[in-house]
Amino acid sequence: GYFWMKMGENMCGISDCASYPLVRGAPEADEEEEDGEDVALSNDAADPLITAEIRASFSNWLDLHQKTYQNEEEYRERLSVYASNHFLVDRHNDAQAEGLTSYRMKMDGPFSDLTFAEFESI
């Protein structure tokens, strides 16, 4: 699961190094939760990071950067990474809005479907 953590308070191991969730699995079908939010299902369980909004954002990003993938498996993996990165950017920007960081992040660059390790290896 996920939790909110305020920077500088209730310090624990997760705040000692860069940590963010990685979404694994292959979304197979969309379902609507009781609160009305669209959630995609992965092979294991409902994945709250891959919403209809994330899918639309990813689709627009693919068009903007003219990205294509070799097969459905690679597409699903890149969507998963994109969703994880989107989550990280949203949390960072929430912290920035509270004055906890000095800059904002965006998801508009050509590397938004790469893990940090993949990006570092470029």
C-alpha cells in the first residue's frame, strides 16, 4: 500500500534514500471502483497507479514523442514505469507546493518511460 509522509517528521528508513513504488504486472482490463475512479487491473491485483487519466496521459506522451514498442508486453512495462514516474512527480510537486522543495518536476520529456537505472545508463 501507499502512505503519506511529511518531510522532516516521523523519520524512518524510507526517508533516508530515494524510494518510490515500482508498478509491476500487465494491465488487462479496466474496472470502476465504488468511488467512481477508474483503475486498471494487473495480473496480481488492482493497480491504483494506472488510472484512465494515466493511460490518457501516456497515450498523449507516446504521440508527442512518436514512441512505439515492439510488443504488448513492452508497452505494458513502459506504461507501468510511466505510471510509477508520474506518481513520483506528483508526490514531489505536492511537496513543492507545501514549500518543502524548491523546484517542480514535469512528465513531458522523452525519458518518462524509463526507470532511473535505465536513465542513468544513457
